[in-house]
Amino acid sequence: MDAYRLLGVVFRQLLRLLPRGTPPLVLNLALMVVGLAQSSNCHLATLATVLPLEGQRENLIQRLHRWLMSPHLDWERYYRPLIQHFFAAWDGAEGALVMDRTDLNDRMSLLYVGVATQQRVVLLAWEFLAYGSTDAALHIRLLQRIAPLLPEPLQVRITFFGDAEFRAVELQQFCRTQHWHGHVGVKSDTLFHTGDGVWQPLRTIPVQPGERHYLSNLTITAQHAFGPVNLIIDGNPKEEALRYWVLDQVADRHAWRRGRTRFWIEPTNRDLKRAGFGLEQSALEDAARLSSMLLAMAVTFLWMLHLGQWVIASGQRTTVEARHKRDDSLFRLGRDGVRRALALRLPIPVGWTVRAGAAPGSSIPGPSHPGRRSRRHPQRVVHNHAASAVPAARVGSPDRSLPVPTG
């Protein structure tokens, strides 16, 4: 398969999955996707060099630039249907929602929410905003956008993960109204009581380095008196400060492992930025154009995860990775797989589904996880209160096989 034929396949697939999209905009989205899959960064001048179209470079750059500026290019018509298609094939027992904010060279911030799978976070919705922190109203607005797309909480356990920026009680209350679980970081000065009405900050709980404490049935914040909640205090000896996590499920080692799913956002950020698409190096300053660029990146990212799984399932991993390594991500396998297949004119699968496999937390994240501890430094676990029962989660259906392309 050459690049021009690949463009045709991507275009036809996107046109089928985006029924409300106009063919010209879908075609240029396909151009962006095929370019991002091969290019070393997202600069339009670089993308223009890998587009399978005739024409002068400057004309191709202007074509991509006009697409980014189009006022008709929006999430609702050009990305939401792909997420619906993605969740229609979801086979996981848990949907782990992860929200994060990442900055672009101190000039702008990207806030996004995604679903964790295969040690990455698939983007669901996002907003670009002025550099700085965000508030609960914005967080809730982003979650309201994706809530109708998620699996039914009675069938698939939905859990929201976030660091201390997303600790607002209003956000946790919203998750409960959606019948989602919550697992968020809180600060050490957060006030709590254990039922005696005596408020004190979390930092007053004695925890030694190397210990992990689990507490149950707490009430937090004097302003909201929110609860009951459970608490995990992680005294990782490799970190300077203790980590505090509030959750509504049983606080135990299984919950701690599921909580590590949140850290899959960090390699995802690297894929979007310096180790992948190079979003932070983009010269785009306008939030709307950046959002259009991220839309193309999100479509490409999901395709690369799909392709990475196919590379493994089809036994072609050694064509793009040394046999003794086995540590490349699905995203890396997918991008290298595209380049290798184009060089050899081999078939390339096109799709936007990813097998979830085991539920998040059942496998240990890779070395990029800052909380990962060595076997030489086992942590002492302290259970301070009896835990309450966890509702049973539906067991995921068997993995679906990805189709092998025929052309």
C-alpha cells in the first residue's frame, strides 16, 4: 500500500463514520491524519512534505492552514461519532476516566478528559484556555459533554481519576449524580473528621516513609462536610511528599493499583508533545486552530493504538522493534508500523477501536510511572478502619480480534 492509496482508505472510513461531516473537510482531516502518522512533528511545513498529493509545498501548507481555520470544523460532527464507534466496541469491565491539564510552553493550557486503556489515555473531549489553573465549573462542563457517550454505569464501572487540581467537592458530587465512582487527589491541608466532629488537616495523620495507610468513612472539608469517603495515604520513599487520595470505593491495595491508572496520562502527554506529535512546538497561537490540530491528533492517536494492537496480534512486532525489547507502546508500534508498511508497500489496517483487555489497574504501568516502587523497598500497609463492600463489576467480554486488512 502506498501513501496515496492509504489516504483513500482513511478518507472512506472517516466519511462512513462521520455522517454529518462535509466531504471536503473530511478529506482534509484524512490528509492531516495520514501526515501526522508519518511526520516527525505537527508543523504544517513538515506535514506538507509527506502528503501524497501533487503541488507546491506552499500551496499544500495553505491548504492545511485553511482547514485549521474552518469555523465548521467542530468536535460534535468530526470527533463525537468516532468516540461513539470506539465505545460500541468497548470490552473492558471498567471505564477509567482521567482528566488532566498540560501546558504549552507557558503560553496556553490544554484541559482534556480521556479513557485509560493499554497504558495510554484516549482523548474524549478537550478545551484550550489561557495559561493557568482551571475550576470545577469547567471540569463539569467537559464531563457533561462526554457523559452521554459512556457505557451504562450499571454494566461497566465508570471511575473518575484526577490529581489535586480536580479535588473540588462540586466535581465529586457531579460524579455521584452520574453513578460514577471517584478517585481524586487532595492536598495535605484538607480538613477531615472521623465522625467525632473534630476537624483536623490530613497532614496530622502520622505516616512514615515506606508506609501506605487506608482509612474509611471520613468526612472532608468543613465547608461542605462531604462524605462518607475513604482515603489512601501513600508514603512512597522515593517521593518527597505524601500523596493523599480520596475515593468512594474500598480503600485497599486493589484501589491503590487502580489509582495508578491516572499516571497513564503522563506518557500520553509525551505522545502528544515532545515524544510524538510535538504539539508544544506548534506555532499556532489561536485556541480554535489548536483545537482543530488536536482533533486531527486525537483521530491519529486512536488509529495508532488500533494499529499497534494489530502489529502485535499479526506477529509483526519484530519488524518494528528489537526482539529483546518488548517495551514500545502501542502508539510507537503503530507509528513505526505505518512507516515500515509504506516503505515496503504492505497492507495497513485502518480503524478506531482498541481492545481494553484487562481492567485498568490489573497490570503494572511502565517505568514512566513516578509512583512505581522497587521490590527492594516494600511499603508497610496500615489499615485504620474496616472497609465497606464494593459493588460487583461486570466482567468484560472476551477480546475481539482485529480484522486483517485485505488491501
